[in-house]
Amino acid sequence: MASPTYQPRGNANGNGWRNPVGGSDGSRRPSHQPRQEEEQAGPDGPKLLPGYGLRGPRRSPHVLTPESLASLTLPVGDDGVIIGIDPQNQPAVLSLLRPAPLEIVLVGSVWMAQVLALRTVATGARVAVETARPPAWAQMAQAAGGGQQCVSVHDVRQIAPQGPSVSSPVLVIRDMGARPPRNQLAPGPWQSVLTVLPFLGPRSPQMLGRADLVGLQRLSPEEAEVVTRIMRLPEQVGAVLPTLSDNAMLWCSRDGHQFVMTQPTDAETHLLGGPRRMD
């Protein structure tokens, strides 16, 4: 077989891999430099045309006059944890972490408390759980944070100070039945305390009266009467509490109340299962 032959490249001034040093007119002008006829005379000397050198922010269409600043608006809603939707099908946001102390009581299931914990971690906060049943929290704590230790689980009376700050707020969750012992970590700036009660116990009225925020899942008619009296709810609102579905809640404070429907995401359902009132 005859050896193949190749025609020489038409670029006689180069070596096949690089452009020739000189221009097409035989001059030695580097290819990245403008020609003399492409320069403009300016007050300070030659000025390059657009495309050569950095011109800087010399355009004015994006500049506002002082009179136009008043027309600028930025829609900003409440900040916090999205706990579900309200009766108007709008996002319900709960500010769980504040610069002031916040004490929360949740009368409901560990499932609801764990959903709140996962969504709190998603905002960049830390969660510390003091519980009498660590196995119930272990899987959730391991899955939260994408491998980072955002949720720590502690035995009863074994929780240490968490060192909260504005850049590292902490939600302390206490899950110790209907008669929890005295809290070792009191609410403080950027450290909120959420106590989970499966049902109302002897000390529950005192805890509800002291709490800044109360979350209620479905209650018995007797429990609903107690909560209605302590939280000063309208009678028609208290009458609804025994009929709530597993993923419905009433959040109330001294300033008002709001029904919320918590819809778990696919990831939350895969990890925690479906909504439930009792564990």
C-alpha cells in the first residue's frame, strides 16, 4: 500500500500549530493589539474602541434618580419555619427562633415535633433533643443535616449548655411524657424551648399558662374544654379541637390563634411516615 501524502497548509508563515507573528500585511503587529486607524484621540491620549480594554461602569440606564427610590418595593414576608398552610391556602410561617426567650408547648405527637425539627434545621439552626426515648429520635437525627450533626439527642437531665447565638440559634425539644421534669435549659436569646406533651397531665395547665406559644393537635372533649379556658379561645374554636385530622393543628398565643394544615414532603414521609396524632 502506498503511503498517504498530505498537501502543505496554506499558512506559510506559521508552523501549523500557531498563528503567524506578523499580520496579513507583513507587519509585526501582535494580533491582539488594535491598528492605528482603530484608535480614537481623547483628551488624555489615544482611547481604545469598545472591545479593547476595560471601560468600567460608564453606562447610565441602570442608575436611578433620587426621586425614583421611593417607587422601589421589596416584598418581604414573615421569617421562620413554614409549618403548613392556613385556611386561605397561604403558607403559615412560625418564628421559632428569636432574640427574645420563647417557650413553646406542643400537645401532640412526636411525629409533629420531628417535622418541626427537620424544618428548623433547614433554616440553618441547631436542634437539641432531651428525651426519655432516644431510639424514637435516632433515625431522624442521623438523617437531618445531610451528614452534619445538626440534631443531637440527649438522655433526660444529660443535656449540656448549647451556646446559642445569632449565627447559631438552637431549638431545644423536650420529649419526656405528660409529666416532664424541670427544664435544665431555660429559654434565652436565640434559644427556644419546645415541650412535647402527648396529652394533658396534672402540670399541663400551668405549662400552658406560662407558654408564649401553644400548638394543639386533636384533643379529647375534656382536654378541649381545659385548653379553651386557659388559652381564652372562642367556644366555637375549642369545639373544633376534638374533630381535627392527624395533620391539622391549632397554634395559639396571647395575641390570637390560627388553624394550620401540615403537609409533609416526600422526604419527610419517607423518613417519618405519614401524619399521626399518637405515637
